[in-house]
Amino acid sequence: MLFAVLLANTLTLTLVRMSRPWVIHHRDMQATLSRLRATLVDAETGQQGFLLTGDPAYLERFNSCEERLPAILDETVRLAAADDPPRQRVVAELKRLSVVKVAEIRQTVDLYQSGEIAAAIAIVRDKDGKALMEQVRRIIAEVRSQEDKQLDERTASQRARLDSALWIAAGAGIGLLALGVMLYVIHRDIARREVLENALREEARFQQEVLGILSHDLRSPLSAISMTASRLAAGERRGAEADAVRRIGSSAARMGRMIDQLLDVTRARFADGIPIDPKSETNLSELVTTAAEEIRAAHPNAQIGVDALEDVRGRWDPDRLAQVVSNLISNAVLHGDGTVDVRVHRSDAVAILEVHNGGAPISAEILPRIFEPFRRASHTTERRSQGLGLGLFIAERIVQAHGGTIEVRSTNVEGTTFIMHLPCEWAPLSQREPALSLAARSPSI
């Protein structure tokens, strides 16, 4: 009898420990989805505010969202990897749509900055962008619902097993009052855990609702009020009318500050995008030579030729740039005919890196989207195992963070060539010329 009681207690404690990873996973997944939705909505709001007013403050908000998004998407994919394959496919589609949405917003901002205001507004008015955002919201809601359902099912299953353990303990614990008290305490702890789970679920829902209201429903009309108040204040008004206009502007500004304070609490928990640490006198030629030597060691049969006689230096992040160079050369070795030609040279204040390989070209259907995540240059089984198709996506983001561009040409006659243009003097995104910001976007985005 005592053995049965001890066995039941052991089973109960095991079930409690087993439930902890589920709760943590559910909490992290819900919080990450909330951050993703808030980031996209905030990016859209920044876009609208910038297009309406031309205020750089809105553009900075969008730039911040654009930088944070890759890390948030990577975290969502990582959490989904612990679930079933259908969930992974849904999250992969969510990541793709999110990247497309941010790219669309970036296109409107770049068009506006380059003076093509009508074209930018036309894209915003197009129903496709709204439909894309609605699809992202729908998928997020679907994944959240599935997470809740899965947690409920697991909790019910564990609770059923726990009930069985309690019955065994009750049947075998007659006369063992002390052990009965222990089981009661354990049962009470399980009830508290369920209350905690419900509280976490409600908190996630509340966070989603608050962020949606503050960043979308309030910011858009508030921007319109502020813009209207500014235009009214610019006119010749006197007395009570001028005071009323000033009060409108002051109240709108105060509301904006209140919203910013609330949103800062949530933004403090968000991860940043790919960071770079530029250093002066970074030698691109040396980075290319070193990367080529390392890849030769890993692929002794590959014939890698390097033309880096010219000393090309600039203010770049050497570690991140080495990551780009290594990725481009490795891809050329893996997807080409084994012969790779690498050339480094400089044109005015721009460093140029060309990586060429022979062999079959990239297919026409893949080429326009080669820099998207989970895209590969080959569909063969042998090359499918080389990775997840994120290398070029990350390389493009690093180059863009430096204010540069990367493109690809691939034909049967000429083979495949990746070309990177990198300004020798790095500047923060907010200080770059509009033309450079527009050029920094790859056609694949």
C-alpha cells in the first residue's frame, strides 16, 4: 500500500515537471507572435505617418521595425520547429508574407524619398497590400489558436493521468493521513498552475489587443489630427481660434507621448535585427583572400582563383563582411562546376566584389527570388541538404546594413555571377541618400 502511494506521488511530480516545458513553449510562442504582429502593425503605421507628413520620426519607427523583424521571424521559426510539420509550414509561410509586407512598405518609403510620391501612395491604396496584412493577421490568429488548443489538449491529458494517480493514492492511502495531505498539496499546486496558464493566455490576448489599438487604430487618426492642427496653425488666426488650434496640437502631442511610453514597454522586450560594428580601414581584399584559403581547405578539389591585387579598404564590419564573402564563394563551389573566379576592385568610393562560377545556371523561376529565405539555387536532392536556404538572405541583409547592394546574373553562356557593391564609407540608414536606400533593395525582395 505504501509502495502504491509512493508510486502515485512520483507519477504526479513527474507530470508536473513534464507540463513545465509546454507552458514555457506556449508562453514564448504567444509572446513572439504578439511581437511579430505589433512590429508589422507599427511598421505600417510608421509608413502611413511618413507618407502623410514626411516627418522623419515616422521613418525612424519603420526602420526600427525593419531591423527587428528578422530576429523575431527567426525566433518564431525556431519555436515552431518543436511542433508538428504542418505548424512549421504555416510559420514558414507567415515568415515569407511578413518579409514581403515589409518589403512593400520599404518600396513605398523609397519611392517617396526619391520624389515619386504618387507611385508610393498608389501602392498604399492598392488592395493587395491590405489583403497581405489581413492574411498575416489571419495566420497569426490561426497559429495562436492552434497553440491554445494544443496546450488545452495536453493539459486535459495530463490532468486525466493525474486524476488516475490521485485515485490510486486515495485507494492505497487509507490510514496514511500524512501522505494524503501531501497529495492534496500537489493537487492544489496543479490547480494554481492552471490558473497561471490561463493568466498567461489572457495576458497574451490583452497585449495583442492593446498593441493593435494603440499602434493602428489610434496612431492613424492621431497623425491626421496632428497634421491638420499643424496646417491650421500655419495660417493667420487670432484670439480664441488660435488658442483652440494650439490646444489641439498640444493635446495630440501629449497623446502621442503617452502612446510612445506604453509602446516602449513592449519594444524593450523585442530583439534587434542583424547588428554591424563598422571598423575603419577594413581590408576587403584580405578578407576575400582569407575566405578563399579557408574554402580551399574545406574543398580541395575546387579551383578557386582570386584577383585581389588592388588594396580595397573601407569602413565595414570585418566579421559580417567575411560572412558574406564566405557564403558567396561557398555557394559558387557547391552549386557550380568546381571552378570559381573571385575579383575585388574599386570604382570611385564603391568597393565591388564579383564571384563567378560555371555550370548550370540558376533556374528562371528561382532567380528573381534567390535572396528570399528558404530559396536554393538547385532543386537536386544532393544540394538540398546543404542548408536551409538562408545564406543569401542573410548576406543580402548584411550588405544592405552597410548601405550596399547585391545582385546576381545567371545564364547558360556566362554562368552565374554574384556582384556586391559596397560604399567605402558606412553611414546609418537614416543618414543615407534616398537613391542609395532605393538601390540597396534587391529585386528579389
